[in-house]
Amino acid sequence: HVWGYEQSLSRVFPDLEREMRRIDFLHQQLPDGGINNRTDVPSPPRPTGEHPFADGHASCILKAYREALNSPDDTLFREYWPRVERAVEYLIARDASSHGGHPSGFLEDDQWNTYDEALHGVTTFISGYYLAALRAAEEWARRLGHKEAAERYHSIFRTGRQNLVRLCWNGEYFQQHLPGYDKMPGEVGPGCMSDQLIGQWWAHQLGLGYILPRDHVVSALRAIVRHNWKPDLTGWHHAPRAFAGDGDKGLIICTWPRGGRPPVVMLYSDEVWTGIEYQVAAHLIYEGMLEEAFAIIKGARDRYDGIPRPPIPRNPWNEIECGGHYARAMSSWSLLLAISGFHYDGPKGELTFQPKFSQDRFQAFFTGPAAWGTLAQTRRRGAQRNEIRVVEGSLRIAQLDFQAQRSPASVRVTLAGQALPATCRIDQGQVHITLAQPAIVSQGKALTVVLA
């Protein structure tokens, strides 16, 4: 469940992350498709831990889709599909068991999760994860030609999207739907959870589109910043643990701006976690809210400035949560993906590069399945130049997607100075370039696109 936030290993050490998926699906998966929450180290070839956590299980499907995209071919898509299908059917069965045998696109049973207890009723925190997993499974099935499965997943997704808006939307943000929540320990009721859109955060990274209506998503993000972002935590009662102190800035996990705080809140509600801060900040960047995103990022990094003061160590290289060097903080890689607008589908060779910041002069680091290098974009006198430079390894490119200030009159693609035949389609500022033949950008080479 904690590893549902972590994004860095898959980008820096993709082989290691693929090995973790092997453990998820070959060691930890139960006969009913559920994936247990914890593995022993070293991992035995059988399930260990307690039981599937709802968020962690759904994230296993999303992570498998991420690893399949971040591969040079479709081997992982083909080999893992039977087990991924079982994992999706496990969620659908849980859904159906609460709704008279008919899946409704949301969960409302005992939903154990990263807050170390079960939530009940309906939340977009858990069911948003479920919707994102359905979309990933739908795209996976379509890729392999399983049209009937893809359409079934999409139908459940569409129903779930409608139901989550109907049950959880309060006009400003998504809250828990659970009558009598205040008489049950560990619930949130009308609270504003910073995690309420984590499924959408995943969907953006994986190119799955909006799992909830965009206007609702933007409104909920604004509410999270309005209510949960604290520019000065002096006097804040951190409970049960303190990861920030007086004078610090931080994003609270859950607040109750409309009242209705239950007598016993969801565990950790009053804490600050960098892993959630980076997740929310990256999502803000995806939605174009840069000022708010940068404030949250700076607040987190200022807390870890190396200057000793209570209540935590301030090592810039060790963000504390349930222990040092905690995995959740590696959600930070999503910031790089969001700000560079980078997405890569390895088996198809499709690369998207649409920076959200400093678009006239932008440069960033990228990684692929078997390569790393730099992305650069410059705009000058009506012309735009995009460059994908490989420093080490090789990168296969068949299609490129950019965003242009205006519709270009000409498009020129070159690899190491040699022109590449390509066709171009322009749709509302989006430039889609398809190469006549896939190109391999090898070590020390650059593929350049000039839009003029």
C-alpha cells in the first residue's frame, strides 16, 4: 500500500521494479486473485503477509501496467495478462458482493489501506484507485485484442464514475459516503482528504485520461490546497506522530472545513507526509496549477534543510515517516513526469513531451526502458524546437506528441542530422508526428523536431 505512491524505482531501476511485479503476481497472489499486502524478505514462492489491502491491491494492477509500458516490447503485456485479469476480477467480485451480485464501480466493504486500518462506505480515495485499475485493465485488454473484457471493464468504470459523483461529491470536493460515520471509529465523513484524487494522479501518469469529471477534479484540488495546506504549522496538534514543527509549512492529510469531524478520526489524519505532498503537487502540475504545486514542494524541502530542530531530523536525503528513508517519499518522481509532460509507451514507441513550465526554454532528464537522456524545448520567433537526446542506451521512437503555440506550417524531423520521413496531424494545438519507419535513437544521438 505504501508502494502505491512510490514512482522512482521503476524509472531509475526498471529491472528491479519488474522483479517486484514478479513477486506481486507469482508469489503474493492468492487463488481468488487478491494480492497480499506484505512479503517476507527473501520472498518465498507463496503468499505472505496478512490479506490484500484495497489500495495496495489496485496499485499492483497500475504498477504492472506502468512496467508493461516501460518495456521495449509487449512481452510483459502478454505474459502478465492472465494474472492481471485475475487481480481485476478480484476487485470486481468485491464490488459485486456489496451490490446484490452486480458490480457498481465502487467498493464499500472493509477497505484496509495505507492508513493501517479499514475505511468503510464509499471514498474516491479507494474507489478512485479501483476506477484507475479498471481503465488500465481496459487498455491492457484492448491491446491484446480482448474486446469483450475491455468493454466490460469500461462499462463498470463508467458506472462507477457516475456513482462516485452521485455519492461523494459535495459541490466542492469528494467526501466519504457513510451514513453514521460519526459512530464508527477511524472514518472521515465530510473530511477533505489530501488523498481523495490519488487514482487520478495515477491515471495522468499512465495516460489513462480523466477517471472523474475534470471540473470536479480541479475543484477538489483547489479545496485540498485551500483547506489542507498550512503555510505555518505553529500550534498545530500533530497526532499520533509529528513530522513537522512550529514554523514549518505542510499539507495535512485530512481536515474538516465543513465541520463533522468524528470523535475518533482516521489514523494519521493530523499528520504531514512528504509522499502525499509530492503526489498532490504533481497532480496540481498536471492540472496547470503551478504556483500551488511549487509552494507545497518548497514547504516539504524547507522542512528538510539540514538545520537541526525538533521534532525530526532534518537530513535533506532522508524524509521521515514510519522510519527513515521511507518509500512513500519516492512519489517525488511524478513531479518530473508532470512538469516535463513526459509519457512513453515502449512497445508502441510513442513518446509524449509537453512541458508545463518554462515552455520557451525547457530542459529535463528522462528515463526509458533501456535508455536515459535529456528532453529540451525552445521557442523563438514563432518556431519551436524539441530534442530527445540519449546519453546512454537506446530508445525506439515511432510516434511523437508535442504541444505547439500555433499550428506549424512545416514540420522537420531529423536523427543525428539526417532527415526522417514523417506525417503530421494537428489537433487543437496538439502535434502528432508518425515516423514512416520507427527510429532507434542510440547513445550520443539526438532526435530533433522543428515546428515552424
